[in-house]
Amino acid sequence: MEGQYNLRSPAVKRLMREAQELHEATEEYFAQPLDDNLFEWHFTVRGPPESEFDGGIYHGRVILPPDYPMKPPSIILLTPNGRFETNKKICLSISGHHPESWQPSWSLRTALLAIIGFMPTHGSGAIGSLDYSAQERKQLAKKSQTWTCPNCGPIAKLLKERSEEPQDIAADKEAREQAAQIMFKDASERSSVPGAGEKNKSPEQKAPLTLSPLSDTSGVTQPTAATTTAAAAAAAAATTTATTTTTTTTTTTTNSSK
């Protein structure tokens, strides 16, 4: 493949490096370029645990622009999943639909972890999003285990088997931190718009999946949407208390002067 590309190209250098870094499958994800096209990759991700996608294995394509990583990739899901349309470029803050939010420091590993994190979230009418019921998604998750890609073969064989002990992958550290920040920012932006994403939202649809301490080897606990809500409530309570105290003090002073 090397003979087909200009090895001085920043995009080629970056993609070859990422292909080397991702050549070994993990329990959660795997991605590699096609044999004849460095700018098209196929990926496989495992559905997030404790969600309607638990047990599912999902396959897709990543189309990379010639000036990657300065511009974001386009992401296409191939396996029916109930969250994203298949064979259509999906709209996420890490995809080609949002070049303004993409950062060159993000990698394909970051994108894969973010896809897993976004799966149990509400689509909010975004391009390429679906809002199937939890039951339908569970059925699709079960069917996905036997899905076969014409290029890659049975996708269930592309990931390492899940073990009881969390994987300690040093290369995951930065990517997990980045993915957690992406999801936290997305949750904050959604919550700042009154009523956004609430219409037709089912009880099973959750906020963006945050990385648990077991799966995050970075040792950094990322803030969550719940943390932000609790902080806002505490601030509101503090303001109310301060106002009550001020009113009481004013009343006491007035009565004393009389």
C-alpha cells in the first residue's frame, strides 16, 4: 500500500501511524484501512454495557478526507442498530457534519470511543439518527452477532472476547479523556436548550455514556451531566438561602429602629 501514496503527505503519515496503533483488536473496538484504500477504514465496536445495545456488535465505515486530520472523517454504520441509520453519513460532533467542532488532535480511536458513548443517547432529530424502542434495539443487538461484512467477514470474530477484568491499554488514556470531554460538552449543549431532545424521549434513552472508573485507565474522573445538574441545584439553593437571610436581617433592623 505504501507505494500508492505520497509518504510526505501529513494525512498519509498520520493514517499509517494510526493503522499501526490500531492493528490489534481490543474488547471494545477494532479498525483498519481497506487493503487498497488508506482513506477508507472499516471499524467494529461493541455495544455499551448496561444499555439496550449490550451484547451487540456493530460494523461501519470511516471515510477520511485528503487533508485529515485537519478535517473530520465521515462515519457510516452498516449494521442495523436502531440508533443510527445504515449506509448514511451520521451527524455527530466528531463527524464530517460538524467540521467546526473537530480538533486535529482527535484520532480514529477517539471517534470509536465516542461512537460507543453516543449510542445510548437520544437522536434529537440529527441527520442519520434513529429513535427505535429499547426492545427493538435489543433484538437488533442480538441479530448483529451474526452479521457479516463482505470485506471483513463475520464481525463477531473481529473483537477480542470480553473478559471480567477491564483492559489496561495505555494508548486508550488520551482517547478516553477526549471522548469523555466530547460527550460531556454535547450533554451540556443539549441541556442549555430548553426542551431540546425531550420530545418523544423514551425512559430508556439516557444521557451520553460517561467512562466508568473501571474502563477509564487514565485515573481522571470526568464530570457528568448529573454532576452539572447537582452543582446547579446547589448553587440555586445557596442563592435562595442568601436571599432569605438578607430579607430576615432587613426586617429585624427595621423592627429595631421602630
